[in-house]
Amino acid sequence: MDGSHRIVDDPADVTPAWLTEVLRAGGADVEVVGVRFEPVGTGQTAVSYRFHLDLAPGDAGRGPVSVVVKMAGGAPEVRRRLRVAYRNEVGFYRTFAGRARVRVPRCWSAELSDDEYRFTLVLEDAHPARAGNQVDSCTVAQAALAIRNLAGLHAPFWNDDSVTDGTDWPARLDEAGMSFLGKVATSAAAEFTERYRAGLGPRDVDTLLRAAELVAGWGKYTSDRFSLVHGDYRLDNLLFSGDTQVRAVDWQTVEVAFPGRDLAYFLSTALAPAERRAHERALVAAYHQRLVEYGVPDYPVDLCFEDYRRGLLQGPLITMIGAVYASAERTAGADRMFLSMAANACAAIRDLDALALLSA
């Protein structure tokens, strides 16, 4: 099969013969003789299914017994808006996953249509690992695991001007791009704070609106360092096996940007404010230590903590844009998630005086 045959829109098109070809192309010399599937995840921008595989006699142990197949969903106008996200995720697995030290599911196949409206990923099934939950928070041990994993993404591409050589992506916003992002942020903030005003309270509304106003000029404070960043590195996009292993998924927002944005976004939204206040310096130090172990030079831990403060606009930015422009139908569960993330991010911004830092 050429790559176009590995792109599907319907789980019914994932046949034993299709999976046999995909797995063999990915390095597993097995024959799939039967499949069954069920949906997994909530699918904000795509849909995913777990496929249970029956392998031919004699092939047991030579290939996976299940995989996750992720594909595009929705009407053409929805896909048109999301095609950059589709390109990013396929591109990450094809271009960067093998060079990064971040732990991710093994990718058996990653294909994108020429018009970028359709894509299909065949990924390692991390079951029984469980996705984190923004509302429930995570343990401090899980937070430490996640930020050390994050360092494995940032370190290999740290201030590397060749990171995008040979590709016309991922995005790297210039001054004009940041200005446009600022307009998107202020528009999203106006709608988000109106929609959730009762749940936020006046202090958080004020913090969110002021934070959005600073996005356009954010580049002035975040131009000294860059790397490949996830862009949406949060609990719901992490698969935990207890407190010992984690895998990062959903690479649709990957870009070249200030690494402190990923760090701040995760820590400010993953932990309740009291837990974050008690442990954030130690957690930032753990992230920094892993960067050093991976070879990042001349980066003192105090500067790393300053970058954490500088990255704190990422929390309200992604939360508000995600809520306002989501393609999925609004639900009570999603509302609780967005409110939790916004409230936690606002508390961190106030605790660390980020608005004053980024407006000086």
C-alpha cells in the first residue's frame, strides 16, 4: 500500500488486512486475522478507537495485541479549521518523535492526505495507563514525572536553529504572528469571561482579561530561548502508569517557541494552588536538572524559574482559546475542566506576579 491507503475516516475500514500491512510496514512481521474496536477518549479535535487484534497462530508475542487508531472527524468546514493541527501531529511523529527524549506512544503509521483534511495515526495502546484529569489534579510524584518527561522534549532542540531544517513547519511566530495571537487572545478572553463569569468570580475575570492584553507583546520577554514545544502539555494529554511512567499524546499544537510556556502551562494547571505553592520550586528544579542531564548548557536554575514565571500566560491563553473555539459540542464536563484550568492558572499568575513581570 502507498500512504494514501493508510488514511481512513471510518473504523469499519480498519480491516485485518489493513492492519497487517500497517504493522508490517512499521516493523512487526505478523498477520492480523481478526479485529474488534471501541471508541476511546473524548475527541475534541479528532476521534480515536482501540482495536483489539487477533494474530495468526504462531505470531503471538511478535506484535501488539491492541493499537489505538486516531483519525479526523467532523464536517469539511471543521476539518478545514483543524488541518494545521492534523499536519502538526502527523509531522511530529514522522519528523521529531525519534529525535526527542520525551516518552510517547510508539507510532506504527502516520499519514496525512494532500489536502490535509484527513489523517490517520496507528499508535501503541498504552492501556491500562490512564489519562490525567484537570479537575481532579495529580499527585506531586506524577507532576515530577511529567515535567522530567517534558525536559526530554525540550532538551534535544534547545536553541537549535536547525530544528526546522527540511520542513516548512512547525510554526514559529514572529512579531506579526504574536500580534495576531494577541488579537485572538483578547477576543477569546471577552467571550470566555462572559460565558463563565459566574463560575470565575471578579478576580479571575480581571486576571484573564489583563493576561490576554499582554499576549501581543509576550515575545519581548520570551525571545532568549526556544525549542520544540508541545503547546498543550496538560494532564488530559498525559497517560500515567501510576507514579512510574508517563507518555505524552495529542501533538496537534506543536511549535517552535519559548520552552517556559510548556512548563508554566503544566504546573499552573495540573496542581491545586496550595500544592503548587508548596512544591513548584522543587518541581522546576527537577525539570532543570533533567535539562542539564540531557546536555543543556549555561542555564542556571534561577533563570529557569524566571522562565517559568514568564511562561504563565500560556495557561489562560490555551484554556480560553480551547474553550471558545473548540469544535466539539460544549458539555458540563468540559466546562468544569476549563474553569478548573482558568482558576488554577489565574492563581499562579497572581502568586508569581507575572502580569507585572510581563508588562515592565
